[in-house]
Amino acid sequence: MLTSWFWSGDAIRSRRVSDIVLSGTVDVPVPSARVLADWDRETSSRLVLEPGDVEVMPLARTQARWPDYKRCVQAMSDWTGALGLSNVLASSDVALMACRGARYHHDGAQYGGAAFCNLFLSEDKGLDLHFPSTGLHIPLTRGTAVIFDTGHPHGVIQRRSSGFSMADFGPDQDCIQIFLTWELPIEDAHVARALEVAFDIDTSASLQRDEEQVLLNRAPAAVCPESGRWYRVD
């Protein structure tokens, strides 16, 4: 059993980590040559992404240089609305991200109070978003949309691979994915219902926490960056 302890206001609250992943494809316009060139300069000159890295990109610059950015947001708003998530997207924080693949990880130690809602903007480069605990592979193409629990381990790997390997992302390969990500509040009734999240599943006084974390069967655990498997830590 995976339990996420997250900040709810001034208190730590427990909840179940959902393994539900909502996915689909939305209509995303092709980024302009100017925007693509800007992304390329940013990832190669400033970020210098190594295999497995996931880094923040300058969103404001893309918004200013890409008039069709608003169409991307509207497409995602329509998609989430069709899933019954009401207007949650409009009130959620958004960031522009870049990854050169992604080692397996979870984000429950920093974003335990959220679900991620991602929209991929790059063309198909033979990569999958992989959730190893369920075996789900989602091909990443322009317009791929996903919503998942931040505590659910995931990685971005080569499509024909069963794990993450740095050798799959060599310097001669075009394997950088650009995507938008929104932080949806997990306590929002629509989000919690869509992911079937149960709250306050562990109220034992002996297990009260003072920091966000994900526990496996009430014990500290971490995710292997190559296989995505959980292992106990002391």
C-alpha cells in the first residue's frame, strides 16, 4: 500500500496514492519555427540536458512568441472539462518543462498535494511515458495529454525498452520532449473523484508526520531510477 503524506493547509494529511492514469490526445498546433529554435537554444545552451534530466523552461517567452499557445490551453481545458474536472485547470499553476528522457521517480515528496496534468508539445521521438507498477506505456506525441497522481512512479523511456538506460539517450539522438504541466489540487473534489483518491487512510498518532513523503506499507521507500521498482530505505 502506498500512502502519501501531504500538507493540507497547516496540517499533514494522509491519502492513498492512485495508480489511475487518464490519457488522451488533443489537437495541438505545430509550434512555429521561431519557437522551436528558441526551445532548441534553451535546451542545448542553457540547460544542457543530460540523459534523464527534467528541467523548467521559460514559459513567459514561449507565451509571448507563440500566439497558438492559447489554443493549447483551450484544448486542455476542453479535455479536462469532458473528464468532469470542471474549471480546475484555469486555477492551477502551470509550467513549461523539458526532458531528455526521465529516470523513474515519484514527485510525492514535493507535490504530494497535487496531481500532474501534462500536455506534450513535441513530435513523436519514439519515447513512452511508462508507469512500471502497472506496466502502462503511453506513446509521447504532439498532443498527448495525461493526468496522474504525483506519488505514482513514472519515467520516460525508449518505446521498445522495459527500463531507463542513459545509453538510450546519446548526444547524437533527438530525444528531448517539451511539455506543459499543471498542478491540479488533489483535494479538489473533481480531481479526487477522477483518480479515486481516498483521504485520511492512516490517522494513527504514532505515524503523524512533519514532512511530505510517500510510504510503502508504512515504511520509508524509494524508487529505483533504472527499473522503477520500489525498495525499502532505512
